[in-house]
Amino acid sequence: MAVEQVAGMHVSWPRGSGGRSSGNDAIKRIRETFATARAYMQAREADESTPFDAKWEGMIPVLKGELPVFIAANSESEISNAVAFADQENISCVIVGGSQADKCSELLKRNDVPVIISKVHRLPSGQDAAYDDAFTLPKRLQNAGVVFAISSGEGAANVRNLPFNAGTAAAFGLSSEDALKSITLSAAEILGVGDRLGSLTAGKDANVVIANGDILEVTTNVEMAFIGGSMVDLQSKHTLLYDKCMEKYRQMGVLNVPQ
């Protein structure tokens, strides 16, 4: 959001959409919403005096294919139905979540639909799934030729664990380079800002971190960071508290560590 105020439209695909009446009713409402928005767009194009409606106006870039729809879907049936819906509406989409995306890999590849995996650190997608089902999903999608990125899941508090989600994917099949790409360049490209962010390339914004080890390892510490070419102050309440406690124990003689 700091780079692009609008990246796309978000839709939560109904759970149990394969047959439950509640799920089918929700899908019906989604279809009606898109039909109404399309009718509004056509009316505005035909007659500019058509009353302006911000709600439907906001959907026009989606209907024109200028912005994607990020569809939250996890099960095989949800993903298949969501992709079919996007195809019928002639809109571009990105699957978010995708815990069973590998079961729809041919469909996703054929329709050029990327996947944003909602965290690797989660339980398996089903009772019969292998213990490492979530850990190996990125590698399985890569093997199937599906474009993907890895996220840290819902909630801003989990963002700090993003590198370690990628690190786990690297421990279960992905190369370290591809794991790093899944949280940098691949994410930027899926969000439509790959020409500005995501890799150390001439002409892109200079966002760089310098660490004392493998950036995907929990034990690694970031020592310097630059955003837009400017150094970022890494001091926080956590580092201040650490320094305070270290100084206390130095004065007590418990630690013999130079200042």
C-alpha cells in the first residue's frame, strides 16, 4: 500500500461452495454483484449522465482487466470454482491461500493464475495429508509450473515470520534462491510492481538489507537496512530494552561484555 494504493479487488470465496446451499447462495450474490457492476459500467459508457456510484465505479478497472481479483480460496473445489468464475467473467485473478493449489495445478497453469501461499507454517490441508504437506507445497507448485509467492498469512503481527516461512520451504525442496525470490521478486510481479521492486536491478528502488547470515534463518540478525536508498533506523523498543538489561547486568558484574 506504500507503493500502490490499489493493487486489486479482494473476494473471499465461500467455503463449501461445492454443494452447500449457503455456499451456493454466496456465489450467487458474488455473480449478481459483478453483473450489477458490469451493467453500471456499460450504462456509464453509453451515457455519461448516468448517476455516479463510487461502489460500482471502483470495480470498473477489474472488469476491464486493468486490476486483478485476489480470491481467497483453499480447497480444491473452491479454487476450481473461483478460477472458473474468473474465466466466465473474463477477469484476471490471483488465488490467495491455496493450501490445495497443487491439486489444481494444470487448471492454474492453463489459465495463467498465480498463487499467493498464505504461510507455510500451518497444519496439513487434510486429515490424510502428509505431515509436510504445507512445507512442500511451494516446491510442488514450482514443479507444476505454477507462478507463486509466499506470504506470512493473515495479520500484520506475522509479517516478522515471512523469511522463516520461505526458509522452511527451502528446507523442504525449494532452492534458497527460489525461496528468497518467492518473498521478493515473485511477490512484486504478482502485485504488479515487479518493474519497481523485488530485485537488485538498475532502475528499481534500492531496498536492501544487510544481515550477518542467511536471511531465511531464524538466528540471523539484520544489521543494516536501506529503503529507497536511505538508511533505516533499526532501533526499537525491543533493542532499547535489550540494551537496558545488558547494561544492568554489566553494572552488576554478571556480564563481562565491553560496551
